[in-house]
Amino acid sequence: MTAFGTQFSDQFITAEYRDGSWHKPELKPLAPMPMHPAAHVFHYASTCFEGFKAYRWADGSVHIFRLHDHVARMQKSAASLHLPVPDADLLAHMVLDVVAANRDDVPELPGALYLRPTLIGTLPNIGAAASPSTEAMLYVLTSPVGDYFAGGIRPLKILIDDVNARSTTQLGSTKTGGNYAAALGPTLAAKDEFGVDQVLFCPSSDVQETGAANFLVIGDDHVLTKPLDSTFLHGITRASTLALAHDLGYTVEERPFTVAELLDSIKTTDAALSGTAASLTPVGEMVYQGQTHVVNPGSEYGSVIKLRDALSAVHSGEREDTHGWLTQVD
């Protein structure tokens, strides 16, 4: 299997917004899209996207995980960027149609078909810095991916940054490329200087998230994470993990906590990053002010693996979907 996100299915689906309305989606062979050099997206970053997966069960059926929640989040992202907001049914049916068209590309478990709906502003106007794009393109790519943990789980090493924020308070909860670009520089610098995998942004000691994932402290019977606000992404994997933790009898705390509290808690408690690509990934070490702190010394990350396995069991149909998260593809 090639590197995650570099292999694509032969067909994708597009829909255009012009003259005040969305036009009928078109399923077509995957190919480069012609775009005016003055398109709004190139100059003013009018773009948002989603990332989620479709899974093939043992009986051959294909199921999309939390389709409608991802559609709703994309609508919120589009609204925050003042892009034309796709109708929920339009986007959901585009996803279902493109998965059905590329059904043969859905790998066996633990692989999946990664889904990437993307919305971009296409108005050709380089004078529109202070006005939204009134034209847009919505498209959905599909990418067969393997098991993110094919080589086994590798605990991550992360740097705690208690000065900088990942994003702005206005756009932190928007899934837009600019947020990832903003985190890229600090993350690469931290990799070079400290040999870490990610940076945990904790401005003014408020523990938030890394450049590409939410952050959770996970014990044998409790989970702690920051409450939802506009400063960080409202992750679907985060929400799913918290719901399953509640189902399993965990105490779930969503509240602010500081770097000092975090460093104290990891003496005896696991920690993890959550996201669609890697589900739950344990954190093994944290670097803060030049000192390395081992997370839950001697731990084999059992608390993280227990919740990750519960989530994977829903994906595969081995655990009952009591929350109505799965949508079957006809």
C-alpha cells in the first residue's frame, strides 16, 4: 500500500455554485481541474474540507462512519468562511454516489476508503480580499488507505508550547487549510530542535490541541479533554471516543486544564491524540521547557488501546452501533 493519501480512485464527483444556486453534481474520471489564476481560493484561502472513512465489513457491505456529522461540520466551516454553504442532502448524496462508484476500491479491514470533500471559492477576482467568493466548486475525492498502524503502534513524542496558539479564535473550529499551514512552521521547527512528532499548543497554559489532532488524557476509568469552543477543531473522532468512553462507564470530563495539571496527571495516566487518520494514538513522551517527561512510565498504553479497539469495533460492525453513526452504501 502506498503512503496514506497518495493513491486515489479513478472517479470523483463535483458540483458548481454559480448564479446563486448549486448545479447538478457530475461523476467523472479523476483529472486535473481547470482553474482561473485569479480564483478566490488561490489568493484569499477560501477553502474548507472534511476527512472521514468508509469501511468494508466481513459480509462485503460498505458503511460510512458519521457521514451526516461530517456534512454538518463542513456546512459550519463553509459558513464561517462565507463560502456558499452546500445543502446537506446534496453533499451527503455526493459522498454516497462517489463511494458507490468506487466501491471496488474499498479495502478489506483494517484498511478503509478515505473520503475528502473539499469546497473552494472560484470567483476570478483578485480585488476581493474584503468580500466573499460568490462562485464555488465542491468535490469529493476517495483514497484507498491501509492500516495506519501497519508497523505496530508507535507512541508519539510531543512538544508542549505554552505561548503560541494553533489558530485564531475566529477560525480554530473551522476545518480549513490555513489552520494546518499555521501549525506547520512551529511543528517542523520543533521536530528539528527536539526530535518530536507534534506540538501541543497550550497558549497561556490552556491545553488545546496539536497541529492535526485533538488531545485527550485517558485513564483506566476516566477521560479528560478541553471543552468545545471556537479555538480548536471539534473532532468527530474525539466526540466518538468520548461517547464510547461514557458507554463503557468512564467518567468523562470536558473542562479547561493547565500544563501544570497535565504534567502532574501523566505521571500515572495515559495520553493520546485523536483523529480520523490514526484513530487514537498514544503519547509516550512530552517535552516542556527543555525537559522530557515520560507519560505514565511503564505503561503499555492499555487505556488508549481499549478505547481505540472499541471504536474500531464499531467501524467493522463487530460492536453494535447504538448511536446511529453508520450509513450503509447501497
